[in-house]
Amino acid sequence: MDSRLSQRLSFRLTRNVVLSALTLGILLNLGVVTLDYFNARSNMNSEIRALMEISHSPASQIAYNIDTRLAEELLDGLLRHPAIVQARIEDPQGRILAQRRRPASDSPYRWLSDSLFQPRRDYREQLHVSQLADMALGHLHVTIDTYSFGSTFLERAGYTLLSGFIMSLALAGLLLVIFYIMITKPLLRVVSGLQDVDSEKAEKARLPTPPRHEHDEIGLLVHITNEHLDTIDNSLQKLREAEGRLKDYNERLAQIVETRTSEIRDKNEALQRSNRALIEAREEALKTARARADFLASMSHEIRTPLNGLLGMLRLTLEGRLNATERERMELALGAGENLVALVNDILDISKVEAGKLTLERISLDAGALAEECATLFAQQSACAADVDIVTRIAPDIEPAYLGDPTRLRQIINNLMGNAIKFTSQGQIILSFAPGNNGLELVVEDTGIGMSEEAQKSVFSPFSQGQADTARRFGGTGLGLTLCRQLVDRMGGTIDVDSREQGGTRVRVLLPLEVDPEAPARNGENDFSGMRALLLAGHDTPHEPPLQDHLRYWGIRIQHQTTIPQDSSILDLDNQDLIIVNSREPGWQILLEQIQQCSPVVDLGTDGGAQRSEIIQLPLVRRQLVNTLRICIGLTAAASESHSSAPRATVALDVLLVEDNRVNQMVASGMLRKLGHRVTIRENGEQALEYLRHHSGDLVLMDCQMPVMDGFEATRQLRAMSGLEHIPVIAVTANAMEGDREQCLNAGMNDYLTKPYSIEAMREVLERWSGTDGVQLSRG
């Protein structure tokens, strides 16, 4: 392969070396020239100064003698120097004694010399003789033209730079020849050897080593190249052998692929059949789900309708005169019916959660007050034996209100408390509420029968209880904890159980409820700061720790006496603002009766022998506790924070009852008459509309499912009638599934009353809408 000179390695090496050397030589020459320049300037000054020193003594004698002829001869002698163009001698008064000058030299390169050394320079020397050192004789002035020095410097600089450039050119030529002989020519032989290789048998070729290059880099390059060619030759041989084996393997693989393809085709057909079956099963499951929902809605209506009549009749009967045996039987029947309603409600709620149709409210709620209300109701039940204490431990620093669903929170607490009471025969049940991480922590802890680790794994499963004989011994369906788990999951919280057999159970619930920022602070709790209270109660009182927590949080200083002293003076009764005594311990009562003019005394509980006017209710209720303490110290009770219903109606209403079931007619009319209202009964919507065309009414109780015309259509036509647009219409229905309430509101009804209902529920809805002017119930 022939290559141009500019592309050869020797040329590029020479070029790079010469350019480097030339650059370095120029820099060095410039350094030499610069040094010569400064030496030339120094020599010029030294030479003129030496000349003036030589002329100083004659010039001083001439000036002393004022010899003009000798002065001119001296100046003529100075002008013989090529650089001096002017010289003169002056007396002390500045008068010129003698002066000589000549023209300066001219040259094309003078501008360069003038820029380096200046065009002219002046030198001045004071004249004096050694015998008269203090006598001023005048001055010797000399002016020089620097071109004679500058031209000499420029000649030397030109020779230096020119010789350096010529030496670089000579070096370039020499290096070019050396590099060609030593590098380029051997490499060209190697390249020529590669060009002669047959492309069909390139792996068989070997490169020749250039003469006299067996041990240098070129020889090493050829040696390594030949080794790589040997490796390529061996690799190609192995590759050909592998290709032969691969060809055989491909043939076998093709046979395997054909076999597997046939199998996959068969499996694909089977999978398609399976998919079709799954689609059919899914459609069947959807049909089953729809049928189940329809069945639940139908069963809800069919069960609640007779239950409403049954429970209503039982309640009306209990309002009459009965002997003890009859009243006991009626109350047992009423309790059984209410348990059946609770069971139906649990089943419907579980179905709603599983179907994703359970909606949660997000309104302001007082979690502590709600828990205290639930605990108080359970404490009043006859099922809670005297050997079981229900204790509320509401954290004193709990927020006044949170945002959540109070109905579902009450449902969770009631189910957990009901479960604890069912399985606890003695000891205590503690209901705790405290602020937790990003929400609230609810704990229900009992001292009941507990459960094994195996039972805890299935305790949240529907229709599951801890032991095999638990349902037979204690009753129940096992739906309570299942519903709690599903409600807690819907709220985004967690629930867990910790229990051991015969060692009690602890259920812990974490709910991520947000604090209501607009909730007002609790009233009356800031009025006790600095008070002193004496607590007379033993350590075995389970209500004593939460009581002390609340009192200390409100700023009351407590002195707790756990034993009855021999001498009452050690109690310091006179310096106490309040005395709280455990009424269950008669020893304290006897002590207080012996002491005259004690501080206000409050009973802790209602079991004591002394019947005092002020009693702290158990389990503890903070609002009642605050009001009791305020009354004892002479303040009025704090205003209630609960949101009561509308004021009760003070006038009788003309109520139109639209109901097709005879029993429910008797129940509803009996409740309405007992509440003091007048009742007119119609059996379907068509009769109700005919009645309202000719008669007036204050309120309509409308059943939804009726023959001839149902309540929805009757309400829609009622709203279209002139003069009846604003009459309150209350839906009375046994439907309790998701969407039933919205369906009633969309039809134009104002409110919703679910069967079975109590007389209290009837009174509440009538009071809410008595005297209204057509205000519609919110649909949000």
C-alpha cells in the first residue's frame, strides 16, 4: 500500500518533533535575545558613563581656566564616538562655554531601535577640581543617538533567530530520514506482507519479521500479531466443529418444537374452553350476587314488617296494666325480638360491607362522650352482674371532637363491649380511649374466659367463636367481631386481639380520625385549678385511677387516703375544698358521720348507705363529673355539649297513616295516640291522595311497599298537587339496604323511619317535623 508523504508515520513523527523543537528553539532564542537586549542597554549606559568620567578632569580644568579653544577640542574628541551627536560645557550660571553637534544617523530599521532603546538619551556631569571641591565650575552635557547601539543589537538578534531556524530545518530533514529508515520502511514491509495474504485463508497467513527488528517494538508487534493469528486459526477450527454439532442439535430441536407445538395447541384449546367456563361462571356469580342482594332486600322487608308489628304490640302491651308474671314474660319476649333485630342489622351491615355499599359519614363527634354513653348503657343492663365493674378510662387530654362516623363508631364499641360482657362473669371490663398515632386508640379489656391462640386466628371470621361449645354456653352468632373488623377496615384503621385462656381478652383498635379544628373546648373543666380534694377510697377501686387522672388534669391537688385512720384529725378535713368518698366502703361513711361541718362530700358510686344529694356516677362520665364538682363548690352546672333533637311538640298533630299491614296499623296508630296525636288510616297511596284532596293534615307517615299504589308514586303525585307541596312526608319502610334512603328522598319524602321502630324514634321524627314549613332533609 502506497501512502502519501504527509500520511506516513515517519513524516508525522518528524513534523511533531521538529515543530516541538522549533517552538522550544524559538522560545530559547527569544530568551537569549531578551537577555542580550538588557545587556545592550546596560553596556550603552556603562560606555557613555565611562567616557564622561574620562572627560571629567579635562573639562573641569577647561572650565576653571575658561579656555574656549581647549573646550572645543575636547568636545570635537567626544563627537568622534559614533553614538554622541551633541556635547557642550556650561558655566555655573548656565551660559554655554563651548558646544559641538552633528546630525543623527538614519535607517529603515531605526523605528525598531527607537522603540527598544529610545531615540536619544541625555547625560549630565557636574565639573569640579579636587583642590577646590566646594567650588562649582559648571556642567558637561552629552546627548547620544541610541541607533548605533540598537543596530548592533538587532544584527545579533537576527543572526541568532536565523541560525536557530536553519538548525531546525536541518534537524527536520535528518529526523525524517532516520524515522523513515527505522520505522516507516519496516512497517511498510509488514503492511505489504498483510496485503499479500489470501482472503480465503487469512487465518493461515503469518507476517515476516523485518531484518534487524527482531527484538524491538516492530518485531514484538509482528510476533504478537502472529500469535493472534494462531489463536484465530484455532478458534475458527473449534467454531467449525461447533457449527457441525449445532446443526445436529437444531435438527433435534426442530423435532422437539414440533412436538411441543402440538401439545401447546391442545393445551390452548383446553385453556379456551376453561376461559369460556370461567366467563360463564362469572356471569353466574354476578347473577347470584344480584339475586343475593335482591333476596337480602326482600328478606329485610319481609322480616322487619312482622317484627315491627311484634315489637310494637309488645311495647304497647307493656304500657298497660300487667301483673308481675305477665310483665316479665312480655319483657323477655321484647328482649328476644330486639336481639333478633340486632342480628338482622349485623347480617345486613356485613352484606353491605362485602358488597362495597356501606357509606361512612364524616361529621364532628365527641369520641369520649360516645364511649361513656355506651359504657353507661351497658352498666345499666341487667345482664351485667354485680361482680363485674365497667370502667371508663378516657384520656383527659383527648380532643373535644374528631371527624368520623359516630353511628359506626358506636356500633364498634357496642359490639366489643357486648362481647366482653357476654364472656365475663366476674372482675372488670375496661373501656379506654386515648389519642394515638394519627388518630385514636380504642381498647376494650376484660377479665373473662379468654381464648386460645388457635381460636384467635379465626375470631374475626363470620359465625366463628373462640371454643367449640361457646355458642352453646353463651349464645350468639359470632358476627360481632367480624362486623367490627370490616368497619375498622373501611375506616382505614387496624384491630387486633390479645388473649389467653382463663386470662381475659384485650381488643385494641386504631382509628385514623382527624381532629375537628372547629370544635369548641369543653365547658367547665377550667374552674377547678388550685382546688384541694380528699379522696377516701381503697386501692381496690377500679374507678379510682381514671378519676385521679381527670382531677389532676383539671388542676386539682389530690390527697388520697386508702385506709381508715384511728384519728380523724390527720385527714386535715378543714383545709379541703371537696371530699370524695367511696360509698361502697361503709367505714368511711361512719367516719364522716362522726365529723361535723365537713367540706362538701361527694359519693363515688350509688351503693353507699348514705344517700347524699351529689353522687359521682359510675362508670365515670366526664360531663356528669364536671357538673357534680361545680355544684359542690357553689357553681352552676356546665352547659351540655350534646346536640339534642328539636324541641318536643306542644300541640297535637293530624297525622295521616298510610299502611297496608293491619298489625302495623294498630302499632303505629297506638303509638301516635299515646303521643297525643290524631290519626287517620289509609291502606294505599291512592286512598291517601283521595283523602288529602278533601281533607287537611299536618304530617303523613307513608309506607313504601303497598298494593294499588306504593308510597313513592303517591309522594310524587302528592308533590304535584296544589297546596300539598310542603306537607312533611315521612317514609315508614322495612327496607334498610344501601340506596333505600336516597330513593325515598328522590321521590320527595322528607325523612326516613326504619321498621321496626320504637315509640322514642316515632316521637323524635314527629318532633323534628312538627310545625315545619316544608324544609327538606339534606340529601348529602
